[in-house]
Amino acid sequence: MTDAGRPYLVPLCFGYDAGVLYFHSAPVGKKIDLLKKNRNVCFEFDADTTVVPAGTSCGWTMRYRSVIGYGIAAFVEDLGEKRAALDVIMRQYAEGTHEYSDETLRKTAVIKVEIREISGKTSGH
């Protein structure tokens, strides 16, 4: 995201399904304000990171897999679509089924990012 021309980054829990990222948030706050002004986003994820020591300081390296991409954010308003999006997020972190009350859904912002461009990099795997 951007804030007055400066990058703004927020670590988030997310879910991915069929070319779309989902994340949730409180319905108010800086990221919500910024997304309402500009729906363009950049995202980055790291996975399988391991420091690889070496005999000299300059020889150290890192094993990793990473992804960077760009997309367009939109707010999910429909309660049924919010439930489905939250299920996508929860699948990333836990097995089983999950329930969300209508009250909880109404006070939770769910943001959908349609991925427009994505690339990945791997090192040491």
C-alpha cells in the first residue's frame, strides 16, 4: 500500500484460493483508510527459510522460497462471501470447520486481492 507516496507494509494472516488472496482486519484503521484511497497493493511471502552458516562471515547465506506480486484489493461485504473468505484464511492455519456469527462478520473487514502479477524465487532448495 502507499501512504502519501511512501510504501506502507503490514504483516497479515492470509489465505489463498484460485488467484485470490484474502485477509481480515478490524473495520477501521490506517490500512483500511489507505485501501479506500488506492486499491493497488504489492505483497510478499517467505517460506522454508533457513540460515546457512559458513566458515567466513561473507560466506553465510540463506535457503528460502519467496513470492512477490501485485494485485487489486476490494472489500468483501456479502456475509456469505465473508464466511467463505474466512474459511480460506483458516485453512492456511488450521484444519476442521469454523463458524462465524453474523455479528462477528459485520464487525470484521475482509479484503480480497485479485492477483494481477506474481513471481517467485528459490535459493538453496
